[in-house]
Amino acid sequence: MARIWFSPGDLADHLHEIIGYKAGLASSIEQMCDLLSGTGYADDILRSEGNGLAIRSEDYEDLYYQLLYKVGVTDTPRQGLFTQSQFFIRAMKEKGLDYITDLQNIYSKHYRLGVELAVKNGQSSVDPMPMLAEAMERYGKTGASDLIELMKMYDAHFQNSPHTAGRWEEWKDIVDLNDLFEKHQPVVSHGTFLDQRFINYLSNNLAKLGEIHWRKFEELISECFSQSGYKVELGPGTNDDGVDVRVWNDSAQIHPEFIIQCKRYKSKIDKVTIKGLYADVLEAKATTGLLVTTSEFSPGARTTISARSYPIKEVNGEKVSEWIKALRTPGSGVIRI
């Protein structure tokens, strides 16, 4: 098997550069090793710092795709070639080698012609309709459907592969993963309140939610509502009278639909906190108070809400995790309370 040789320090530098390009994130060696814990590759990175490393090409690919997944770029740590092989095995088993070969030829021919036409017309994309039309003419809806799947796989490979210049997003800058955990200043070059790259990272590292900076947690919840079409006002973070976020259905609404307290807690929310939020709801003349927590309500807190008919709802860690996963598709309207 072919091996790739990295001189001392080069592997970590290479991973920094390529993940920065593909994901728009900068991470330390310690963070990369943490992300790769349990894979065996963390030890390889540390060892390579002093001694260099000769790594098999297939192991390098696996390491890279594991890391790409852990920073939130992909939905699976598996290489795109694995998905392609599964598709080809299924297609050949069901329809034969001639079918899949012809489908690839249709794709290759029209892709080449499409690129030539796009360059001639100053366009940045290839029109897929001619190749779909030919696949439909030859093999009906099944052929068109299989060709669409083939196009998606080729596109994913181009965007994700460490050997191509493709990437899903043209990032304006590189953000430091440390900023999610340690710093106060907002990072919103790809978002309104919280940068999309942090959301992507959290979607595949939900266990880290309780470790992010408390202000980032408030920004995260604000981003959830903003991307769902609400008007959102994020409080100053200090001296906010216990209200972290105010949310309106639209700009014409006078009083907030929701006032929100964000509690990045490990312990359960008690009834004293609930009573304080209810007072804030009354003062703001809001419709509902939301207490968003990485933990959950205590039985006493839930009893207080039920017994006194408080207009307060719990958004616990499980629900926040659902919101984060949905935010992988910006503008999808993620809020379900």
C-alpha cells in the first residue's frame, strides 16, 4: 500500500490548512486530537509532531474524513467513495454493468459539453437538464433518478475530497474554535448572532454544548429564532434584569411573543428560577416565557408551572440539540416549541 510521508510537524500543519479551507475553522492540535479521540489517529498526530509520520494513503483519507465530520462539514465520517461503491454495487446487481457504464457515459459526455457551454457563456454552473433528458429517454424515471443520485455523489466528492479545490461554502474568513468556548466577542461573519461554522461544529459534537461560553449559548438561541423568521433582540449579557433574549413574531408586534432566559447549567432548573421568569413575563407583557437550558427542569419547577398555570415553557437540552441539528440547513425554520 502507498504511504504518505509527513516530516515532523507537517501533518498537523497540513490538517490545519485543509480543514481551515474546507470548514472555515481553525483548531489547535489539542482540539483536533480531542475530536479524533477513539479513532487512534490522535496518537498519530501527536507522534508526528516529534518524529514525523508515514501513513497509508487509505488511513490518511479516513483520518481526514473523520475530522471533516467532527467539525460539522459532513453528515457521516465515511468517505464519499464508500457511498459511490455501494451505489455501483446496487445498480450493477439490479440492472447490470452495461447500464451503469452507459449512465456514467451520459454523465461524462454532458458534463464536458456543459462545462464548455458554461465557459463560453460566462456561467459558473453546468445545466443538468440535457443529461437528465437523455437518461430519461433511455431508461425512464429510474434512469433519471439514478443519474441524479450519481450527480449528487460526484458533487459531494468534489466538495469534500482533500484532493480537490471544492468546498460547500466560500468562507469569508477563518474563525478560531477557541472563540466558541473562551471569548466574549461576537463572531457573525456567517450568521446574525452566531457564526454558522460554530453551529455546524456543535451539530456533530452535541456533548460539547454544556462547555461553550455562556454568551455563545445566548447567541445560539438567538440565532435559532432569527433563522426561523422572528425579530430577535439579544440582551447586553449583563445587567439585563434576567431576560437574555426578547422575540417578536413580527416588527409590528408591540409586546414580545417570548422572553427567554438561557441557562447553560448542569444542575436542574429550580422553582425559584421559574418564579423569577414569571415576574419578567408579567413586566414585559410577553405571551410566553421560555427557559432554555442544557439541563432540564426539576420536578418542583414543573409542578410550580402546572399548579399556578404559568405561561412558561421548558426548552431542555434535548430540544436544543434538535434545533442545532436543524440549523445545519440555514433558514429552514427550526423552532418547534
